[in-house]
Amino acid sequence: MKAKSRVILYTKPGCRLCEEMKQEMLNAQCPDLYSLEEVNIESDPDLLARYRFEIPILLIDGVEVFRYRLRGEEFSAYLKKSKRSC
């Protein structure tokens, strides 16, 4: 069985869209399929310059999969598909 997918969420404090994205991830009800790392873009000048107006961005196993919004069922489907392809 494949290990959990590594999910990185580029975010910053007070980001409403980021909070919505995290809620949709919870709504997907598949926490056993991924581990989440939240990265505050304000903690790194390069990330802030790159993503200042682009968050939230969600990477799954190093690939940008969602930007700005996602729906829980799309997130879950992507994770399940990536598990099957291994």
C-alpha cells in the first residue's frame, strides 16, 4: 500500500480562501490518505514574492493540483486516483 500523499498548503494568516480550502479538505473525509503541511508564505521572502496574490495553493506529492478553491469531492477523488496509479 502506498504511503500517505504529502499535501502542502501555501497559506497566510487571515486568508479566507485558505480557511475555505481547509474546510473542504475536512469535508472530503479522507484524512487517512494524506498528511498536511501548512506553509505560511509570510515566513519566507521568496515564497511571499512568488505567492503573495496566488494563495491558497495546494500541492499533492509535489504537484500543484488546486489554486484558490477546491471541492471536497475533487480533492478526495484526486487522492484516491493517485493511490491507484502506484
